[in-house]
Amino acid sequence: MKKARVFSGLLAVLMIIGLCACSNDNTNSVSSSPENTSTADESGGSAEIPTIRFAHFYSGSNEQKAKISEAIDEYAESVKDEYVLVQEITAGDELRSKIRIDVSSDNLPDVFWFWGSQSDLSSLVDSNLVLNVDEYFAKSEEVRKEDYNAWAWDLVTIDGSQYCIPTEGTTGAWFCNKEIFEEYNVDFPETFDDVIALADTFSPNGIVTLATGSKGGNPSHQLVDMIYTQYEGATEELKSLPETGKIATPNLKSALDLIDQMRQAGCFPSDTVANGDWGPNFALYNEGKAAMIPCFGWQLSEIKPEIEEATVITDIPTVTGGSVDQSKVAMVGGSAGMVINQKSFNDPVKQAAVIDVVDMFCSDEMTQLRFDVWGEVPNKIMDLDTSHVSPKILNDIMEYNEGRDAYLTHMVSIPDANIWVDYQNYLDEFFSGAISSDEFLSKAQASMEKNKS
């Protein structure tokens, strides 16, 4: 199987990083190709050439992100005599829907980029559809399990095993627009009580205090866990959630009650659904209409130079009664990467090609390229070139988070995709004020009890 990499030319000319948000546009790109083709072998017989379907969300709708799919196309050309590599590209969270449809129609791709948390992957694991990655590492001559940070493996562990190679990490920080704070002569908040008090100054002047809405649970679920995990015992609750099935806890009640105080004080956009999801949420801050935002690196593709210049990174505010020092906490994570179709891997016609595709995606060259055009910090232990990072604030975020620990999330810990979808939808209702914290907890717990296997 060909192992030569073909990315060097593309990387040499890539001197400006463009970071892309996990958008929900509906761009789809599927290269058409016969499922299997044949070619004459040296003895005059017929050798079967497999087709390998690779699904991911590196959409070609963005000029920078398209460089990833272009590099994969270039690699496909180099191996065309050995196998046919077909990309199936579905932007953003729509990839989740695609994979669900593929599963229902018994048409799962051979390899695919996907979220490795229990909430996303457990149903595929339970159905024996995806490969324990230890089997891949036993066969690969180029990639080792030890190439990836140990903490990243913790985030994709399901019942003691891993079914996703956690290639992608994400890093972020709490942003404050210093020009807005200076204009109204107020200090950056140290506590969430301070955040609530700031709404008295910002709201009457048409400034959103904290750019956080909720549409499909985004990005609200992150704020919930930034607060929740500050309470004594909350992280342990999340770690044991798959076993206990206990989602409605006093700690989560405390976090939701604090968020409800923020909502009633006017901290959030008036329409949390319209201003929910990652794109509209970031637009509020990027247009200078919001004083603060918890921001992740992949949201920075469109950041305006003047907003970048005005941004100051601070610790996540603390909660009254919390037990976690936020000066030691980072907005980081790493629960997504390569997933392998178990049936395809066990197919002797396809196995070598499947391994080669995963090797290619996990290579240092491809990892560097994804950092350059996506802005995600690799979980791979490698010499990462950050010398030409743009926007520069991404370097600031990485330096700020150095040596800090990530907080655990419900997205990683909830053991079933149906529960997670319900949880996200209930967050939309809660953030809009349609249901109370008690009603949210009751509904979320009911979903847990109904769907937990």
C-alpha cells in the first residue's frame, strides 16, 4: 500500500491560517464512483480494487477549509491504482444526521470523522458497527496509540475501550471586549454574580452582557458545564453518569438556577433561539454588540481585526459556593476524530485501504494542515508549527491554557444519543424561559430513564 504523503506542496504555500466555525450550512459533496472496480493484474487475471468511502465535515464551501478536501483528493489520485477514495462531505452538525441515516439504511461509510463521546458514539458501539481502535493500531505501521495525549483518550472511552481516534482538540477562552468595559467604566467580572450585576449597565445601552443563546443546545450546553463543574462533586457525578443514570442532581439544579438568574437579569440575548447556535452567537460579539463570550478557536475564522484587538482573555467567572479554582481551568476538549467501520476493516479486500486512509488522516502533515485551516489544536503529540498563526489571538488562547485542566461535560458523559438530543432540546426551552430548572431536570431525567440501556 502506498505510504508516500502528498501534502508538502500545499503546506508550503499555506502561510495564512483561516479558522472555520462548525457551521450548520447544508453543503454536501459526494464524489461518485463505482462501489468496486477491477483491473488486470500482472498475471493477466482480474484484481479487485475496493472503493473506500470517507465521510467528514471539512466542507468545501469555505476557501480555506476546502484545502483539506483538496489535499485528500490529491492523495486519492496518488493511490488510485490501489483503491478508490471517495469523500462524502456534510457540513457541521448535519454530519450527525447523515450518519444516523446511513446506519438506518445499512450504508455506513468505511471510515468517518465523528464525535467520540458516549452521547454520539455509544449506539454505534452497542450495535457492533464500529471498530475498537486497538485493532487498527495493531495493524498500522505508521500510527501508534501513544502518539495521542492520554487525556484525549479518556474523553472517548466507552465501557473501558475506545472506538474513535481523538485526532481533534479544541481550545477556547472567556473573551471580554475591553473597549465596552472601558466605555462604561466597569471591571471585568470575577464571579457570575458580577456578570449578573453588569447587565444593569449594559442592557439599558443595548449591549448584550454575555453572548450565549441556545439552538439545538448550542452553545448553551458549554456554559451550563462551565458553571456546573465548579460545584463540589459535580465532576465525579459526570464521570459516573453512565453507570448511575442520575442526571438530575442538586449540583445541576444549582447551575441551572444561576443561569436562570442571569436570564431574568437580562444577561443573554433577548431571543436566545435566534441568537443561538455557534454562528449567530459569535456574530453578536464580532459585531461589538456583546461584552463577553466563551469562545472556541474554530469560531475565529471571521473575527474582525478591531474585535481581536479589543479582546482580553480572562478566567471563567467563579460561582458562589464553588470548589474549583478557575485559574487552573481551561476551555479545552478533544472528543472527535477517526471512526472505522468494523465490517469494512474485517473485509480482506478493504482492510489495507482502510488502514491507509486512516494513516493518511493521522499523519503529521495532514494534522498540521487541519490546524492551519481549521484552528483546532491537535491531540497528537508532535512538533506543531504555530509560527504563522492568524488570528494571533489563537496563540494567546493556547498560551493562556497551557498547564490548565479541562472541565468535563455532559456531551462526553451522557451515555446515549437520544438522551443527548433531548437534553439539548430541553436547554433551548430552558434558556428561552419556557420551562423552569425543575421542569428541565424532570424531563432530562425521564429521557435518561427511558433511553439508557
